Amino acid sequence: MGRSFYRWRAFRWVSLWDGRQWSARYVDGLPAFPFHHAPSGLLTRRQLRERGLCPGGQEPYALLVWRRDEAWASLYRLDLAKPKRTPTAGQRRALAKAMAARRTCRACGRDVGYCVPTSTRTCSTCEQPEDLADDMTEGVTGREAA
Ligand SMILES: [Zn+2]
């Protein structure tokens, strides 16, 4: 329900921040563009990240819509984007700690120097069939470990 039932006939011309006129629908008060038809200069958070940028405090300027209105993403102005902050010392420490946790065997408590299986959290020496829940390190370090 909700957004996915939005009517395509609701397209209208909108004036962009740089004076261009673009065809868009209005959804939740924001112009919404179909995938591949968004004006240049607007990027999703992911596209900004790929360029080493972040929205930098700006509100979403528009929405990107695809997959028959099933998928949505906020669009931000590239000209207002800011360089992504480099991790602070505290964030680097937290990451190192998370990595160490992934290498620590739950059974013997040693940092075994490699990532122990998330299913058991034990090193190969004291491998147990016990299924321990994934608690804290997944997501933060999953990509680096892959
Ligand atoms: Zn062990």
C-alpha cells in the first residue's frame, strides 16, 4: 500500500535547484523520478558514498523510484554533498575491537588470528556443535572479513 499505488499520471514539470525543468511526480512532498530518468546532479546515498561523499546534513532533495514503485531511494544534491568523514580514532578502535572479537574463540577465549566461524564462534581446536547466536560483530566487519 501507500507509495506503490501512486498514480503515474500525476507527472508534472518541476523547477530544479539549478533552474532546469524536469518531469516528476510529487511523493511525500518531494519530486520523484523513475530510475534512469533522474536529473543529473542528484545522487543516492550509495552513489555519493562511491564517490567518497556523504549528504552532509542536507535533506533529501528528491526520490528515485524503480521496480514498479516497489523500491525507493532518497536523492541528494551533488553540489551540496560533503567529503565523507574519515573514521575517528574512536571508530578505528571500535572496528579493531570488533575484528578482534571475530577472531576470539568463545570456548578457549584466545585470539586465534583468523575469523572463527560465526555459526560456532569457536576455533578449530575446540570446535563445538553448539549453535551460538550472532550477536555484535556481523555487519560491521562482515565485508572486511570476506
Ligand atoms: Zn578455542
